[in-house]
Amino acid sequence: GPYMLGTGLLVYLLSKEIYVINHETFAAASIGICIIYGIKKFGPDVAAFADKLNEEKVAKAQTVKDSAVKNLERAVEEEKKEQWRVEGRNHLFDAKRNNVTMLLE
């Protein structure tokens, strides 16, 4: 399977001296091992910390959104009340006009 392919390819590259093992190879292997160890050792803790930060940001954004929605809903209700008052304004003007005509009689 894939392990035989990898092993065969590696043996071929080394036997034909296409790839030569030198100090850079050992340095790269050491760095790779350190990176893998760091990910295995500290990965879950860092992921939990990042998730906590993300949840805090989402919660803060949600509170801002909720307050904005609440303010907008209140503004819509006030606008509906003002439109209702404007509809009643015509009746008020008619009543005032009738009152003035009755006073003039």
C-alpha cells in the first residue's frame, strides 16, 4: 500500500543519491519533531483558549445586536404611534374649525 510506496521511493532516492542525507536533513527532522510535539502537547489547550476568546467575542457581538434590535423596535413602535397621531390630526382640525364656526354664530 502507501507505506511500501513511500519506503520504496525513499530507498530509491537514497540509493541513486538523488537525495543526500546531510546536516540540513537532521535539522529539518529535529524541527519537524519539535513542531509535532508542540502541537500534540499544547494543541488542545490553545484550541480551548481560542474557542473561549471566540465565544466571548460572539457573546459581545450578540449583546450589541440585541440592543440595536431593541432600539429599532422601539423606534418602529414610536413611529407607528406618531402615524396614528397624524391620522387623528385631521379630526382635530375639523373639530377646531367646527368650534370656531359655532363661536362665530
